[in-house]
Amino acid sequence: MDQRNLERLPKRWDLEEVCNRIAAGESLAQIAQSYAKSKQALSKYLNTDEERRKRYLESLEARGILHLEAIERIAHEVETGELDARDGTVTFQARSWVAGRLNPKMLNEKWSAQLEVPSPSLAFLTAIKKKTSEEQMDSTQPPVDDTHAQDRDDAN
């Protein structure tokens, strides 16, 4: 087989190279094309083995950091006037969205927390809510003037 025919044959996946290219921002389609294979074949390769999947996810997280660095650069360009504020805002928001999806543990703005309230505290909160409701119902009646009640107590 001559050299031209060898170059057209699909190459074997190189996990290190693939992950480095993903982390550098290349898409799966671009990488697969350079191997003369489909995007679906690359995705299957990356996701069928647990160790490869772990490396793939780490590469996506690294790509999120790449977007974060670009966001910092954009902010600097807007601050120095190199980039129009409106253009910078659109770019900033788009990259923030992408970065948050690629590295959600570190870059996502929406954090969720689970709060467990012990039963006694829950009962206390329920009692406060009931008391507040009762006071609101009583507010329809005229207020009681007890400003002199303290004076009467002091006199006794």
C-alpha cells in the first residue's frame, strides 16, 4: 500500500491526544474528523470504558477553566475600553453559560443545598406561624391601649 492510501485509513484513538484537544476547546466532531471517524464513534469510545469516561469528564472540566480564563480576558478588555461593553456582555454571558455546564461543581452559579430541620424546630416554627396568623386575625379588632398597664403594675 502506498503512503497516500495509508493516510486515508482511520487511525486508532489516542486517549491522551483526544483529551488534550477537548481540553483545548476542540469539538468532538473536529477531533473525530481528524481520525477519519464519526463523532458518534468518538463519543462511544470515550463513554464505554470507565477510565476513559473519567478522563473525558476531566477534559471537559479543563475546558470550563479555559472559558473562565477567556471571561477574565473579556472583562479586562471591557474595563480598558478595548471591547464595547454590550459586545463584552453578550460574550461574557455565553462563555459563563458554557463554562458552568462544562464544570458545574466549580463554576455554576446555582448551588443547591439540602436543609434538614429537626422535629422540635419544625414544631416551634409551626407554632410561630400559628401565632402570627392569630395576631393578624386579631388586628381586625380595635387595638387595646395598655400603655398605663405598667403604671398600674408598678403601683401595686
